[in-house]
Amino acid sequence: MTVAVYPGSFDPLTYGHLDIIQRSSKVVDHLIVAVLHNAQKQPLFSVDERKALISEVVADMKNVEVDSFDGLLVDYVRKRNADVIVRGLRAITDFEYELQLASINRKMNPDAETLFMMTNNQYSFLSSKMVKEVAKYGADVSDLVPPPVEAALRNKFGFQ
């Protein structure tokens, strides 16, 4: 059984993330969407809120699990007996950073392969940071995030 981990902050989950989740869940037996708890960042949504939103969005994907972790990704991958780390690429600018991450992860855990997936072109410009910036002014983000995330953003920023 091939187990993959798709790590990220997912603050918030976007259609770009969902594209990677849907596509990678078709090429592995079990996909773990792993929400990173990064104490260095001030997220808009708590880890529990992000996990709940993602769980709601992927509820119909039977081979997808939502979890969270802190610390090193390679330690989490080892703990979950995963074989693959899934990383999404939006543009060439992502590649250099992702290559560095994949290289250090490979050095620390040679048993885990990194699978790079290009995001669908329609989401190549999309980032969680951009979504939050637009949403805080009450702009329509329905083309950028799934409905539960849109509702949570509107609630968080006081737009009902």
C-alpha cells in the first residue's frame, strides 16, 4: 500500500490545494493531508479549524485522511510509515525552493520519495496569502476556495 503525505499550512485551503489533493489521491492508496503547526507564523485559522475545513471539503474522498503535525516533516513521514511526500508546484519560482526541501528531506529520509505535481494552470497564480488579502476586504473569493472555506473567511473577517 502506497501512503503519501501532502504537507502544508493550508491557511486557508484553496482550490489549488484541492486540485493537488484530488489528483494525488488517485495515484496513491492512502493520502494524508498534514496540516503543519508552525509556531513561527500567525495563522488566520487554528490548526483545528484548518483540519475541520479540509475534512469537510474532502469528506467524499475515502482514501484521504486529515491530520496535523509539528516538527520535521521527515519525522512525521517516518512515524506515519509513508512512502511519498506530495508537493504542489505553481510556477517555476516554486521549483528552486521545493528542490531544496526535497533534497534535504531525501538526505534525512532516503526511503521517502518526493512527488511534484503541477497545479492546474487555472490555479497557478493562487496562494493562501493572496486569498486572505482579498477576503479581508470582503471581495468574492468563491472562485478561489471551496464553499466551506469561503464561509469561514467571511465569518473570520466579519462579512456575513
